[in-house]
Amino acid sequence: MSVVRIRRRDREEPAAPGADRTAPSVASSAGSAELPAGSAVGAAWGALSGVFDPELCLDVVSLGLVYGVTDVEGTLVVEMTLTTPGCPAAESLPELARAAVADAVGSTVPVDVRIVWEPPWSPAMMDAEAAGALGFRVR
């Protein structure tokens, strides 16, 4: 098992203790080529940056809604949250995320999008550009 975990696109965490550190391959969207697991995770992050919150018109990565993308035994697991538990996009946003990642890495790679509530989302999780676009003071 290879676990590659990336948070907020800019930091890679080590594989889980005791995990096989060799990267398995997963099929690319072309179907015939193979990508190392880390490349699939990177492709997933890229795809998620193209998924936009329908109310805020900003991507879910810039909003800080994506907490992590992990490759677990060939399944890409996306952990994300919503701005509030009563978010009107609660049904559509996870499906949009799943479809974008599946399109980026290929339909043969399983994608599991999990909505998590810990830690709770806050505006401080947005990147500076998204915060500025929504009128928050940029840190």
C-alpha cells in the first residue's frame, strides 16, 4: 500500500508508517498510459482547482474546502468539507469534485469523496486571492 498525502497543494506528507513506499501506477485519463500514484494525486488537485462553488464562484481548493487527497491502494480519496452543514451545494459539490477527479485520472481509478466536518471550515482557510475576492482582509 502506498499512501501519498498532500494538503493545500503545497506540502507533501510522508507515507504512513509501515506503508509500502513504492508508488503503484494508476491509469491516466487516456486509458492506456500509467501514472505514478503521486502524479494521480497531483492530477486530482489540479482537477479540484477547476471545481467551483456555485454560490461563491471560487474554486474549492482556493476556498480551503479540500483538506486532503490520498491514494489508498489505488483509490483516490478526497477529504473535503463545506462552508456550513446546511450548504445548498451539499449534494452537488461532492459529485462535481468526484467527476472532475475521475475525468482527470481516468475512469478506471476509483474516486471516493468524503465530506468531513473536522476541522470546521473558516474563512481563514481560504488562500489570499479567494479571501480578497470575497472582501475579507488579506493576511
